Amino acid sequence: MALLTLRILGHDLPGTDCGEFRHVHVGTQRGGEPDQLVSADAARAVFEIPVETVPAGDRAEAGAPDFRGPYVQGRRGARFVYLTWGELPPGGAFGMFRRAKIILADVPGELLGAGTVETTLGLTDAAGMPLCAAVRPPAITWTPATASRTA
């Protein structure tokens, strides 16, 4: 087992008023709960997600690792983490309305031992709304974190 930190550097957030939604925030999803919430009018959002990588064991995909942790969702062989979008009115509760899936199998195998890997990702879709659905290459790429980058 090895610990990997996924650092997602989000930019181009859609703003707190998007379509019919108000007080929009984005965060990660830990289990079934939102975590690391950032207002959608921020200049950027930085999320750090701890993920355990474990050997494939008896998986049919030879050599493919499995992933675990409090932010990891999905079944074995199809694991992912969520960025979750919702309304968070002052004094109110978070009401999720859309999510984006970051597919863990898309992290290149040679980076799994890097300690921290990161991606820079626009968080507004072509319609000006919060990014949603599965975010797959080439829309997302992973690189080893460098000391010169700031979180």
C-alpha cells in the first residue's frame, strides 16, 4: 500500500450565480458528504485528496492497482473521486445539484509512486455552468507535483 495525494488546481470557476442556482460552491466528496468547499466565485480552488494505492491482487487487469480511501467512490476496477457542486445559502445546508468524476485509472501508472500528483482543470463547462460528468483525457492530465508550484 502507498499513499498518493491528488492535487486538483481548479480555475475558471463559474461564479456563485449559475443558471437557476445561487450561492454555488464546489468541493470534494468524502463518503456521502461535501468537503473542502470553495465559493464558485473564487479565483481558484485547490483540493488535496489522499488516496491509498494497493496492489491488484486477484484483479483481472494484470498489474492495475486498486484505490481506497475516504474520498474514493465506485466499484473495484472503476474507482473515482467526485468534485461536487451545490448551493450553500448563508446559514443553510449544502444542496448538491451536480458532480464531476475524476477517474483514478486515468492517473498514469508511473506517477502512482510520486507522492503527490496534480492537474490543472477549468471548472466551467462550454455552457458556462459548473463542470460535470466524467472528466477524461485529454480534458485532464496528471503531472508530478513540483516544488515550484504553490498549492
